[in-house]
Amino acid sequence: MNFSRGVLVGATVLLLLGAAGAATWWRLRPAEDAETSAGDGEEAAVEVESANTQFASDVPTPVEGAEVVEDTLWITVNAGGIAEAARRARVTSQVEGIIEVIPVRENSSVASEGLLVQIDTTELALSVAEARAGLAEAQAQYESTILFDDRVEDPEVRRKREVVARSSSGLNQAEVAVRTAEVQLERATIRSPWGARVADLDVVEGQFVAAGTELLTLVDLDPIRVEASVTDVGIAMLEEGRRARVVFAAFPGEEFNGVIESINPVVDPESRIGRVTVFLPNPDGRIKPGMFADVTLEARAYPDRIMVPREAVLERGVARDRKMVFLYAEEGGRGLAKWQYVNTGVENEEWVELLPADDGTVLTAGQTVLVEGHQFLAHDTQVRLVENVVAAGGRPTR
């Protein structure tokens, strides 16, 4: 049979492609069954060895610990609050005139009796001089009226003549006029009634002000007052003088300590919210009126309680109705985690009271419980105490 040249070329190309594919398959072919089984065994051995190395029982697990303490456990009440100045005063002008000097600006600190605003005293000083001149004239008139009264022997008659003379001469009115003018002159100099900071300065030098014009606000920021809104149930547990912890949104993570200064005796009947006032030291004035705060108030005390941090208590069982802790113990130079069932009593956001366990076991102050890295431990797991589980390469609880 005769084939064309094109057919022969095509057949040759196909044969070459087939040979190349066979060579590729040969290089990438699966291993023999016996070889594959042997290889799997070697890989498994490597994996087992790696796992045993990583989770070997003689490699202590990093954990964090805390002491069991015996102390007063406080039940707390949480509330939102707003910072307010301990004292606030709106300063107004009591005389009219042109403002001559303002030596302060907003946020300036002023001492008691420190100068705030000076109003021009020219006209006021003239009024004082005029009143004193009127007084001198009235004094002369009075003296001329009683010039010969010393001849009167009856003291009662002499006294009555002096009263009449003072009135008819205008001496009484003149003395009042002088004192009034002097007071107006004094009021042109406006001073701080107590140590404070300046806020809301509303006037400038050279401005004319009338009597009653609002000039500025004074605020006393040390201590600072925090007005907390507390439910009627919470208020029933509070007492004045107890401690308070305050965290401001402006200073996240920073805690300020104060005391309950007062508890408003009236609760709003609609919202069932009452006002509790907390005072905080604020010597540097960092806390400003208007700042929002989270307030924690000590409400009810349970003295002499054995307690541990909340993180120490774990829940076990199908219904998570069994509570336990891990105690840290040293045996043979090794640190071990000892499983211990417990019963709990009252608790707050930080601490949990431990009661005697069902078997009568009682934890004592000074023992160490695990509080981090202990969630997945077993009894007698070898552990080592560290400052930070994550930094030590351990597994954090949360």
C-alpha cells in the first residue's frame, strides 16, 4: 500500500510524542506496594517521634500562678458616671466700666484672692472723692448745730439733740454715700474667692461691661467629683465613705481610686436611678469636667474569706456543674498541677470565695493556684511557673 509523504510525517510525530509521555510516566510513577508500605512506616515513625518530642511528659507546660488569699471580699456595684467640678462659680461684673486688665486665660490656675479682672476705676474713684467732700460738708453742718450742746446738763436731752442734728445736717446720708462709693470702687477689682482654674472666659480687655455681665467661670478640680447613676437596688447596698474605682474613657486601662462622698436620698421613680457622688484626687487637673467614666463601688463586705482569682476556677462535667482548680505542687524537684474539686461561695468581678470541698478539703492562704495556661491540663501534668504564658511559648487559657 502506498502512503503519502504527509501521512508518514504525522505518524512519526505521534510515535515521538508517545515515547516522551512514557518516559515522563516512568520517572513519576508510584512506588511498588512493598516500597510504599515501607516508606509509610518510616514517615509514621518520624511523625510519632516529632509528636512525642513536642508533647513529651517530661517537658513542663508554662503556666501562671497566683496565691490563695484570706481577706475581705467585696461585692461591688457598677455604674456609669460623669466628672464634674467639685466647685463651680460663674463670675459676673458688679459695676459698669471698661475692662482694663485680664491677667488670666482659660485653664489658668489662680490662688485664693488672685486677680481675675480689673475694671477701669477712674469714674469710681471720682465718685468716692465726691462722696467724701459731701461728708465733710455734712460734718461741718452737724458740728455747728451741736456747738453749744455741752452746756446742756441732761445727758438724755443732749443725746436726742445729736440725733436730730445728724439727720438735719445730712451727716447720716453722707456717710452712707461714702461707703457706697468705696464698695463700688472695690468691686472694680474682681478676685477669685478660692483657688481654682479659669474656664469660659467671655470678655476681652477694652470691652465695656454693664453690671451683671458674665465674665468667666471658676472651677475647682481637686478633688474632682464623679456623679454616678446607680439603680435603686445598687444604692440600697452602698454607704458613704466606702471605696470606689473609676476608669475614664479618656484614660483607658488607668484606674483612679476615690471614696463615696454622698448618696442622694431621692431615687427617680421612673428610671429608678439615684445619684451617688464620688470624690477623686486630681492634683494635676488631668480629669476634666464632662469626662465619661465607668465606676465600681464597694457595696457589701464579707470578711475573712478564702478566695482565689476568678481565672483559677474551671468548670467540668457534662453539665459543667463541677468546679475545680489546679494547685501547684513540687515533688522530686518538679512542678506538678494537682487537680482539686472545690465549692464556691460569693464572688465579684475579680475574686471567688472557696468553700470546703465535698470531701472536706480546704484550701489555705499562701497556696498557689494556676490562673493561666491551665485550661487543658491533666492531673499531675508537669508544669513550670512563668510570668507570661504566651512569652514562654505556652498555650493561653483565653
